[in-house]
Amino acid sequence: MNELLQRLVKDAQLSPEQAQQAVLTIAAFVKEKFPMLGGAVDQIFAAGSPADEDQA
């Protein structure tokens, strides 16, 4: 997920906070539209999240 955040910051010229919110919004949208993918979405977007880095 860190790579995605970095790309959003660089390519879309978002602040790190905006990039994080964009990813959370996309994850919520996918989970809403495709509930059967909810667990997979959580795992994908949780990998490398800032919370994970704090624990490292």
C-alpha cells in the first residue's frame, strides 16, 4: 500500500493525508459495491498501512 500512497502523492500531486483518504475512500467503495470482496480488500489495504509501520 505504501507504493500506492507514494504514487498518489507523486503522480496526482496529493498530500500524504489526501492520498491516505483517497485509498480509504476507494476501499470503502469497493467493499460497498462488492461485499464478497470485503475481507480481501481489508487485507490488501491493511498491508503496509501507517498503523502497521507504527508497530514495526
